[in-house]
Amino acid sequence: MKKVRILVSGRVQGVGFRYSTYALAIELGDIYGRVWNNDDGTVEILAQSDDSHKMAKFIQEIRKGPSRLAKVDYCDVQMAAFSNYSDFRMAN
């Protein structure tokens, strides 16, 4: 199982980024985790999947951003260790 922590900065709060991330995970299927806003203006995502192709697509779409309202300036993706999730949710 691949597990990643994604930290996204730019214009990513107040533009539907968390909801779009949630919708993308549901659309792709087999992506589990959490997404939330940080106090510093970034969005943080913990995501896991057994399907490496879906995870790659998920990360690719996160790097692009969900809409013309959002603007991703930086996207840091790192392997991570965390408890397994059985769904995908927006936190905060």
C-alpha cells in the first residue's frame, strides 16, 4: 500500500480545494485518507491506495489544482506512515 503526505500551497483555501480533493478521491475510487486546511494557508492531505495508477493520477490532479479559482504554487509529496483509513474525508 502506498501512503503519501501532500502539502499544497498557493491559493488553495476558500476556493473549494478540499471539496475537490474529496470528490477526486471518490471519483477515482480506492483512495482513502483525509484533507484539511492548515492555519498557515496550506492544504494538507494524507492519502493511501493499493492502486499505484490511481494514486499517481490523484497526485497529478492535486498538482494541477481543481479549478481556475485555485492556484497551486507548490506541492510537496512525501511517503508517509500513518494509520490505515477506510474512507476519504474532509477534516476541519
